[in-house]
Amino acid sequence: MTDTSKQTEAGSIEENREAAETDWIQRYVDYTLKTCGFTHFDDGASVVEYAREMAAIAWADSDYRDDGPEACADGDMEYWGED
């Protein structure tokens, strides 16, 4: 394998990983919005922004990532409303 083909393969792997991450995060956000049924918390904070942040944190942990975005979102939403 030439250096150029190695670079192309590495770039392709990175692009696939980024696409998978983008899809996973979007699924988390979409599922959160569909499940919770509102777009803003009582304090005015955006559910979408919150979900994107939580999804990125979950994606970074392979154990959570393997559970899937819907399960992770469900797990997070279980704590909503608790003080």
C-alpha cells in the first residue's frame, strides 16, 4: 500500500466516523424532542442545545455509544425534573 492510498484510507475512515457521530447525535436529539414533547425547559433553555451537548458527551464514551442514542436519551430524561 502506498503512502497516498494509506492517507486516502485514513481520511475515509475519519469521514465515516464523523458521519456516524453526526448521525448518532442527530438521532439522540430527534428522539429527545419526540419523547419529551417540548422545545424549551421551564428556565427557557433549549432542549435541542441541551440534547446536542449530552449526545456529544455520550458519544465520547464507547459504553454509552454502544447502548445507542435512544437508550442514552431515555437514561438522561429519567432525571429531568429531579432537584
